[in-house]
Amino acid sequence: MTLPLPTSQPVGVYHFRLGDLVISTINDGYLEVTLDVMVNIPRAEAEALQAAGFRRAPPRITFNAFLVNDGKSLTLIDTGCGTVGGPAAGALGRHLAALGVAPEAIKTILITHMHIDHISGLVDGAGKPVFPAAEVVAHEDEAKFWLGEPPPGASEGLVEAFAIAKRGVGPYRERLRTVKGGEVAPGITLHPAPGHTPGHSGYRVDSGRESLLIWGDIVHMPGVQFANPTAGMAFDADAAQAEATRRRIFAMAASERLRIAGMHLDFPACGHVARAGSGYAFIPEVWSPHP
């Protein structure tokens, strides 16, 4: 008898507890790339770090979103790739459905930044809003940049990125709230982290005596950037500022023993940062069968 071989994981969701909250990492899929997307690091060093971490080649960038459940309301942080990220991405809606979470149950959506893999899940293939009752929150500088016009001389790719941002966020303009910082939802504070984009932000979640920083895109390539924080991405808007922000947040997370989670960390994408030699290391949270 021939048995069928599994071709996918059952559900890309992981629940963990933070004080009185349950936070769910929701995997949206991945994108296969090359190390050419990295800057400020010799190709040979990036390859060596990837190999030392037993990582696959070509590398993959993981996509995640996070759902915060306080027992009364649901807050979603980022929305993934929707229908525009390719066949290996766009799983957020399917995984929310597996959890029994209807789109209309989500009342607040916090956006770390307006790149394609973070806002495209706001709309369906026809450009219609997926979350009919949700308010969308983003940093003021992020909205001002991406919902404006591309800068003179912008590349074709950047012009397309502006169009995608408008397509995703545009249907929510009447429900878009822009902020500079502070508390954006109960127990959730916007943490500015510019560089990757002008208004790139993380969100610090506090409950009881526990805290978590969902840091957005501080890291895209975990096998490389923890060990060498100088390494950036070709699509960083300001590479020097992105590096400075990465170093600042790494140092803060390590010194404060702050729990962190990231949109491009390996699923389930939560853990701690520790100093390691001249760089850092990511210590993933130990899997638990119960939140």
C-alpha cells in the first residue's frame, strides 16, 4: 500500500500567553529570495552564516501576522500578502478561518508599515475590504509617505509599491487613524522604529507584569542579521537609519530581557535576543502545547 506524503503543515498558528492575553502568531507563508536582497555584508559572509545555521539555499523570507485576544476584543497586527504575494503566501485568511475568527470580529488592525506583505491582506482580489468593521492604525509618517505621490525619479518597483499601498489602505481611508506614538489600543503602545520605511513601527504589548515587543521588520534574515546587525536589506528606505534602529532594539531587548516577536522571524516567531560575541543571537521560545 502506498501512503500519501504530507505536503503542508495542518495550520500555521501558534498561541502563547502574555499576562491575561493570548497572542497568536499566524503564518502567512513565505517568499523564496536570493542573498542579493542583502546589503552591507559580503556575499560570502552571508552565505557562511546561512550555512552555519543549517538554513536552506536559496533562502526564504517568512511572513507572519499577530492576533491579540484579551477575551473581549481582537486586534490584528499586520495583514500579510493577501492575493498578491505569490502561491506560497497569503495564508492569513485561511488560518483565521481555521481559528473560527470571522473578519468582522476584528475591530482594530495595527500596521507596522505599508509594504506589500503587511497591508495587502486588507483587501480581496477585487480590491474590496476584507475586514468590514476594523479601524486601521498606522504611524503618521508612514501614511503621509505611502499614501502620497512617489518621489521624483522613483524606480518602477517603488512606483508599484506606492500603488499597492494605496490599493490596500485606500478602502479604509475613512477608518484610518494615524498616530505619532502612545497607546493605540488597550495595553498596546506604538514603538517608532524608522529606517526600513519612514514610519516603520513596532508595537509593545503589556499585560500584568509581562511585555512583548512585536517589532515588525527589524530582521528579515534571522540567520544573518542577528550575528551581523550591519547587514540590511536592499528595500530599506534608509539603510543607515535601519541599521541604527536594529542595533538600538537588539541592545534594548537583550539588556531588558524583553520578549520579542517579528514578522519575518522563523515561525512561531517569538523569543528573546541575547548578546553573542560581537553580535546577537535569537533564542526562540520553547514550544508549549497550551497557551
